[in-house]
Amino acid sequence: MSDFVFEDFNGDVFLTGGAGEREELLNNRVVAVPPGMPFHRTIAFNPGNQDHQQYLDLFNRLNYWYYVRQVVERPAAVAGAYPIRAPDAGLAQRIRRIAYARTMSARMGHYHYNGTPANHHTRYSEYMLYDLQSFELFARDVFEDPTIAIYDLATALAGILPIPNVADDRAWRSAYRSKHLNTVCIVAYFFRVRGHHWTAEMNDRYSSVWRKCLYDEDGPGLDWQYIAHDVLHAIFPDDLDNIWTNAANADNCAGALVKRVSSMPAGVAVVAALNAGVADLQLIVPRALVFVQDAVNHLNDVNQQLAGGRFAGSVNRRLYNAADVVPNETILAPLASVIRAGLESFAPNSPLLRSAALRRVADNAPMTGGVIGRMVNTAVRSDAAAEVFLPEPRVVLPP
């Protein structure tokens, strides 16, 4: 069995039930859109169009200064500290990279900033759409210069909001461009299987999957926290998943991300573990399942319900208008316990044993797993006892 399904799967939180990720409108997640932006999710960027190129450059500059002003300076001012006019070198580099990574997503049509939140099953949009007047006011605010006047788009495109020291990241930008789609897809993967774009305990998982994409580093040159929250959080969840699945179907993302497309969503992790365990038992000792037939029947019912939608049963199902599928863990517990007991006896190194969901559900029926697991253990070592479990007994047992 491939190790990716369980090694990189759900943690101990949000395995079943729960509300998934909370919707919070935070300044660091807001993507700023310049006035009159001519391309978006449904109108492709045209690299041969000079207006498109100029708008892309303006998008980059606007997002750099929006972040500086709204995320760095304004909170400092509210706290009573003097506004940071010139971020230190490390912070300035991070903001430049956030702005550039956002620009790559804008170029690739990932941001649906003209979309209606209700059509994407969210409460709000994380886009700040500027018109000429509001853009002019923003430029005045940034430079604290009331004389700045932007009469038309040509003025806005002509060099307002320059990014300082932008040449310092030239080598990084050149390397990052080819990695951006994989960066988006890996965030889509973790949002699907963990129910969150990023949490601190997910850092190692992110780095592990990134290296499996045949990269030699632990990340794309920007911490995963900023990639997931500050660069990509504004992408509507359904769009984020579509970007990943489309890239996988076209073989445009890394193989490690292609094979993860069918991973179970957070909320039904235990189903993936049980399906794998049942497949093993059916091959080795199929009659062991007779003792937990109710659990097997319920698992089959749950699988049929999950087949009704890609995010059925997900803790974030509301963001996809998906069905609510809740496995009855009391019914499934004996099956989980038997599977765990069998793995501990015969496959102690199986990645399936690392499934937190399997362990948690199995703990609800420890005696079942202990007794039947011991019977299976004995059967494998004894020809006589094996007759109880083998699919075609070598001796016809009396009725």
C-alpha cells in the first residue's frame, strides 16, 4: 500500500464532525485588485497584450504596498508604535515574495475576484477591488502626500507605488515561476485532507509532500504559513480544488500531487482506513469479516453516500454545498478494532497503523479486536483453526 494516504492524512482534530475552518476576514489574506483589471478567473491573461502586462505589474506593486500599509504599518500605528515606513530587509523580502506569488496566481487566473461569494458558498470575498478614486486615496495614504492625483488609468500604470529593492529577488522569482502551480496544488491537497489551509503542526507534512514533488528544499522560498494564508487564501475553496484537479487531469502538476487527488476529505478519514483494512482481510482471512458483518454493511452504505460528491462528508462541506455524511463510529468500532489487531500481529510496519482515525475508532471496541485478532492469529498458524476463516475449507465442517 502506498504510504501517502495515511502518512500525510488527517491529524487528531476534525476527523469527523466539527465545523472545519472558520471563515475570518483578515487583512493579511486580502488580495488587492487595481482599477479596471482586464483579466480574471474567466478571462485569461494574454501575455501579448501590453495592457495586460502593465496591469500585472500594477497588481504586483499594489499588493506589495497594500500589505505594507494594512498588515504591517496600520496595526503598529494602532498599537501606538511609529508606523514602519521602511520594513527591515527580511520583512521587506517576505512582502515582495507574497506580492509576487499573488501576481503569479493573478496571471494564471486563480483569483475569481469578480465572482459572487454566494455562488462559491462563502460568506464574503477576500478581494479589495479599487476604482480610480479609491486607488488615488490609497496612494495618498501610502506616501502621506495629498497632492497625488490619478486622472486616468495611464497615470496609475505609470509607476505609482514602486517596490523598493525589487531586483534583490530576481533569482528567486526566476526559480519560483515554474513551482507556483505545484504550490497552489499542495495547498489545495492539504485543505482537502486536513480541513485547514495551514496550521503550525502541518509544516512538516507540507515539507514532506513538497520533497516528494522532486524538490530539494523544504518549501518554495516562502514559509508555508504565508503561502497558504497570505497568498492563496483568497482563492474560493471550490476554485482551489478545481485548479488542482484540472492540473492533475492534464498532468501539469507533480506526480506526488496527481496521485493524491482521490484522497479522502477531512471528516471521513476513518472510511479510507477501513476500506484498506477490509481489502486486506478479504484477501487473507475473509471469514473474519463475518463476525463484524454489521460494521461491514454500514461501511458499504457510507461508501455509497460518499460516492455522491467529492466533498461529501467533509468538515468543510458547506464550502462546496456537499452532502453531510456521518459514519456511525459505534457501529464501525468492532471492524476498526479487528483491522488494527490484525495489522499489529502481521504487519506492524504498515502505514495504515499510523492512521489516527483508525486508532481512535478502534479504541471504542478493544475487546472485539483482541478476541478476534487472537483468533485470526491462531488461524494463520494452525491448519485446524484456519478452517474457520478460509474462504474454501479443505474439510467440510458439520452443519
